[in-house]
Amino acid sequence: MTFSPELEQFITRFQLQMPVWRSSDPGLRQAAVLIPIINRPEPTLLLTQRSSQLRKHAGQVAFPGGAADPGDGSPIFTALREAQEEVAIAPENVHILGSLPAENSVTGFQVTPVLGILPADITLSASDDEVAAMFEMPLREALALSRYHPLDIHRRGGHHRVYLSWYQRFFVWGLTAAIIRRLAQQIAV
């Protein structure tokens, strides 16, 4: 796959900055998400809006992903399996770049974000059961740290900082915003 100059620069910066890794927390369920970057002349970040019919996180903006199944074997496998189930991304169409350190969610999951590049001509199809909408956000805009506004909340007896952002009509917040912000911090020059 040939990459645009902007995407080449992003890949180089991502690979040169080694993140600080966290060890797995045995008290949390393991999960993974795919951070899908579409290889367009101006690269985009693919996001979904979860179905309003889901029990958890209904209507929220998210990356394709979910809980690890016992036979998954790795966070990459989990992320690819979930992306195929949710938006029909075939694993062979994903050029894996690597992953970010896992993020602990307030809902009891340790979520590993896996970065993957998708070809510009990829055909996507949202699962009606899980995804209400799909949208692309220009990568340059997604990685602007100034987009993410902190909000400190108290929940379950603890203090938590969440990040909030808007893109068009979509409200991006919580773990999704935290993951994008972490990626932006990692590749910042």
C-alpha cells in the first residue's frame, strides 16, 4: 500500500515515539478497539456512533471494538474481529501499525487501542444491531490537541478526568476522546 505524504509523516512519528506501557490488570476484562485510518489524499479517522438499542454506551461515538473472547489470542485479533463484525472491515484489508498502551475504563475494561491503515477504496457496511452511523474525521483535525476539553467528574467514589469534543453533529467524549488525545500526544512533534 502506498501512503500519502501526510500519512507517511504520521506513521514515522507514531513509530518513533515509544509509548509507556501498562501491565495487564487482572481485575479488569480485556477489550480492544481498532483505530482505523483511511489512506485518502487527506487521511481520515473512521468513527462509529453506537446503536441506541445497545445496553451499554448506546448512542456514543466509538471505535470499532469490544470485549476479548477467550480464543482471541491477542488484542490485535480482538480489534480485527470486532471491526469485521461491526463495520465489515476484512482483516486482510488492515495494515497494522501497532498499538497504544491500554486504557482503563470506568466500566471495568482494560482497552487496547490498535492502529490500522485501511485502503481508500474500502467498502464499509455497518451492522444494524451495533452501529447507528459511521463517519470520517480528517486525521489532522482529530489530532489537534486543542479540540479536547477536560471535564473533571466524581463517579463511584473517585475523581475522573474525561475529555470532550465535537465534530460536525457528533459528540466525541470519554474513552474514545481519551484514546484520540493520547495518540495526538504521542505523535506531537
